[in-house]
Amino acid sequence: MARVTLDVGGTPWVVNTREGGEDEVRRLGAMLSERWPQAIRAAGDGGVPQALLLTALMLADELREAQEAAASTSAAAMDSVALSWVAGRLESLAEALERAPGND
């Protein structure tokens, strides 16, 4: 088990992680630190616990937005595949009609 110390808002936080996971934990800690100034201002008298909750909510909101964007991208990609299939079928039908007897 590896240990990483994160500095979030001037407070050191020791986090256990799997061996080799230290860089990922540091990267995630940096995401917390980026949002900390806004969270601590918004927390007011709630202090560190409230700021941590607000930071988690900010990250959860960003995750939700990313999931929605991914879902709409997936839907758009599926629509594109469906349209390509329909276009291909229509081209095949048009070629078949052109080759049909009496269409010289």
C-alpha cells in the first residue's frame, strides 16, 4: 500500500492508494486544489467540511455534464451510422432500378 500526502487548501491529507497509483491520486488531488478557492469562499462559516462537500458537488456536476455529453455524442454517432446505412440502401435500390429491364 502506498501513501500520498495531498495539500488541499493548506491542509495536508494523507491518502492510501495501491502501489503505482500515486501519480493518479496526485492528479485527482490537483483537481480538488483547483476548485478549493471557490469552494472555501462559498462555504462561508461552514469551514473545511462544507468546502469539501462543495468541492465534491462541483466535481460531481462536471462528471454529470461529461456523461451527458458522452451520451449525446453516442446518440449522434448512432444516428450517423443509421443514416449511412439508409443512404447505402437507397443507393443500392436506385442502382437496381436503373438496371431493371425497360430502363434503358
